[in-house]
Amino acid sequence: MNKQLHVTNRHYFLDWLRVIAFAVLIFYHIGMLYSENWGFHFKSTYISHYVEYFLLVFAPWRMLLIWFISGVALRFMLDKVRGVKSNALFVLNRSIFILLPLLVGLWLIVPFQLYAEMSQKSVIDITYWQFYLAFLDINNEMFANYQSGVWPHVDVNHLWYLRSLWQFMLIIILFSLFMKLPFFTPLFKLGKVSQPLLVSLLVIAMLLTHNYLEGDAVREANGFIFLFIGFLLAKHNYFWASLKHYFWVLCVSFTLLCIYILMAYQNVFDLPSYIFTTIYNIQRVLGVLTMLALAQHFLNFKTNYLKTFNSWVFPFYLLHQSVLIILCFVLQPLEVGSFIEPLLVVIGTWCICAVITLIVTRIDILRPLIGVKTQNSYSKPYLGYTVSLILVCPLAFKLVF
């Protein structure tokens, strides 16, 4: 049994929360296969509206929590960087670390989802190999109705988080450089921001994005807001202490609002849409803070396998949605039943992701392709950096321009 080391001076609970948040994301996407009314790339024949009640518990805050944790992590990384040269190397390293797996995902992983989607809609009736050969031709007329991608029909799908993470990182790095200038430093020092004030400001920001933005822009803006807040509050001791102070208030409020949203989804209440929108966004903000408070209270310890779990988050995130969609696609003609199919998809998704991760991580030079650092030091690392940079530069150019 692994020895648990209880600590108070490091935020190990954020490592646990990162693992749990991405695990929830995987279960959430599996649930989307079976939701009756929510759109997804592929659908099982065993759909039900009941699964949507389960998804509603996590839907409002799941990605906002991931963005907040990403902002905290970025702050701790950037605070170790000193000087122009170090900042340039940091941008280079992080760009390769994020964009190389994204490039692999765009061309090797995500196409499985598009194949399953187009097959289910009877757009195509061909083998995957025939499909993939056509996929490599960005001007192929087969994809005339699937043009919303980084390149025509080469879309990010669930990997939009990596695309936005890289873009937001560049903005935060520029901001951090201003923070280090003597003239600007006092402007960015936060005082004691109370928890109610923080919640109010975040809810107002959420409502503004809802009212004045449309489509994916709302998702992107909300993600950046929570990334930025995580970056600002990462080393703000008063914020972390306030989570303990308001622990029960957060838990009770979050639970009550969760119940309200579930009941409102069943049309129990007949309230104006703006009231529901306001309450929904309050629950989104409280959801993030409540998860942070719960993790801080129960998960602030280190175990021997925590580092391994965290190293597996990236490859599992990269692989999971294509794996679960293809599993459902393959199982669908077998008609194994409304209980067996989801069970097999859940077990199969975790097992296949684990097997692929284990195989790839055993080959050191392939590890960066799935977002895992190499284990060995090489005598000519600049060769690897040069090749990686050549590969990701066209993608970086597309994401910026």
C-alpha cells in the first residue's frame, strides 16, 4: 500500500483535482453518446434523456475548473522563468509540448470521429482506409459540408482546449512580462478580494459573455477568464484561506443550485430566461470554487503514484473521445443492449487509452507526440527541437492568423 504524505505547504490537491477533472471529462463525453437531446459527433441507438440529469451536475463548471487549474499551473511555471532568453525558450518548449500532440491529434486521432459521424449520417459507405486517403486531400469534395477546421475538414473537435491553451498562453506570457516591469508591478498586486466579491465579479463576467458573444466565442472567453483568474490567484494566500473559511457555504450553495437547475431542466419552475441564466452562471462559478474547496479539504496529500497519474492526463485526454466513439461505432451493429454497451464503452475507453499510453511511453522519442516528457537526456537535443519546430510552425501560423 502506498504511503500517504500529508502536507500543507504545497497544493497537491490541485494535482489530484486535475486528474479527477479530466476523468470526469471522459465520463461526460461517454454520457454524451447516450444523451437524447444534446448534440454530439456520434450517437448510440440507446439514447435517453435521463443521462442528461447526470451530465447537468458537471456541465456548467467542468471546463471552467480545468481552465482555472491551467492558469495556476502556468503561473507557477512562469514564475521560474527569468530573462528574455529564458522566456523565449519557455515559449518554444511549451509550444512544442502543446502543439506537437495537437498536430498528431488533428491528423491521426480526430479523423476516427469524423469517419464515425459521416458513416452514421450515411454521407459515406467506405472503409476507414479509403476514408483516410480522402481525408489527406484537403480539397476533397467528400468533405464539402465539413469545412470548419484548422485546415478544411481537419478540425480540432475535443482538442479545442489545446488550441485555446496555446493561444491563451501567449497572451498570459505577454501579460507576465508587463507584470515584471517596475512601473506595472504595483498595478497587478491583488489585495484581499473577498469570496462574495470574487463570485460577483465572475458571475458578471459570465453574463456579459453570454449576452454579447455568440457560439464558440462564449466558450473561449469564459475559458480565458478562468485561466486568467487562476493565474492571478495561484499564489494569493488569502484566496486559498477563504476557501476554507467559506467551505460549508460553498458546498451547501452549490448543492442547492444544482438541485434547482435539475428541477428547472424538468420544467418544474416557470421563471424568465434571464433569471435561469443568472442562476446557472452563479452555479458555474460556485462549482469551480466548491471543487477547489473540497479538494483542498480532502486531497491535500501526496502519494507515490500521483506523478504517474498526472503524466497520463494528457495522453488520455488526447485519445479518449476518438476511442469511445469508435467503440460505440463498432458495438452498435451488435445490439448488445442498453446496459452492456455503455459498460463496454466505459471499460474499453479506459483500457485502450491505458494500453496505447503504456506502449507509446515505452518508446522515449515518441513520448512528446502524446504530451509526455522524454525520460532520457540526449547529446543532440537541438535536432529534436528543430524537427519538432518545423512540424508545428505551420499549425502555429494557422492558429495565430
